[in-house]
Amino acid sequence: MSTRTLGLIGSAAGGLERVRSCLVEPAIARGWQVAVTLTPAAGSWLDAEGERDRIEAVTGLACRVEPRLPGESSPHPPIDCYLVCPASANTVAKMALGLADNQALTTVCEAIGGQVVPVVVFPRINAAHARQPAWDSHIAALRGAGVHLLMGEEYWPLHEPRSAPGKDLPWERILDAVDLITAGHSSSNTT
């Protein structure tokens, strides 16, 4: 039996602190192997809580933040789908512009450009981010590249900054979308 591998890219946005218990462990329960890569700020957040070590213990894989050295092999297996969750407004903008200034963005920008595996993005933003003049062009660029964006009222109703304390991310809905997208991707690749 082959194992599907989910490449989880996490950025420093609300909900990140619960990514292991609410996304990684449930994805594993659904049959995914999960390979986690974090932006530098996200890595700092999870290191401060000891969560990076816990993620590594649960996944059995290195939780990447730093790039590997020349000549080192990748610590992650081949990826069947990338999920960027949570994706900060900064991460979304950098992906749209192709700015790969850290390991997490290098990984996902290569996946977007390679167009071999699906890339799914859950932007964890607020209404002010969405009103930023460049936001719509970033979203259009990602959609034009075939990125699956999990946005809208059914995923994350926009709120004003700092007005949604305690609101949890729609973890199960995000994983349902990943399963649906990857099922469609694998069946389209078999013809």
C-alpha cells in the first residue's frame, strides 16, 4: 500500500500553535504521511512552545525551517500535495510574486511553478489584509497558476483586525478539501 505524503507549509498566523493537534494528527489518521516545513517566524513560534519537537515525534520526519546544505539529501519524501496552512497575508503575497526568501517559500514556489502536484492554500487573513490594494492581484495570480485557495465565508469569514479572538480554524473542512482536490488530481493523472 502506498502512502500519500502531504507537504504542510506553516506560516506565522493565528492557528499555527494548534497545527499538530488539529491538522497533522488528523491528517495522519486519514492516511497521510505529513512532512512539515515552516517559515522562520513560524519555526520560532513553535520552538518557543516545544511544538516543533512534538511535530517531529508524531510525523517521524524533520520539521524543516532551514534549507539543507549542498550535497545533503532531502529529509522529506516526495510530496503528493502541498497545503499552506495557515498562510499569512505576507506568505500569500510572496507566493504570488514568486519570492522564495526562506525554505518554506522556496518549497511552495517550486511546487507552484512545477505544476506537478496540487497546491492548496488557506489564507488566515483579516478584512484589512483583504482591502490592501495588491491583495486581489495576488489572489488572481495564484488562481491563474492553478493554486486551490480555500477562501470565503464557508472557510474564514473576514473580520477586522484583532476582533476574532478564540475563533478556531476550520481544520476538518481544510482536510476535506485536500482529500477532494487530491482525489480529483490523481484520477486526472491516470488517463
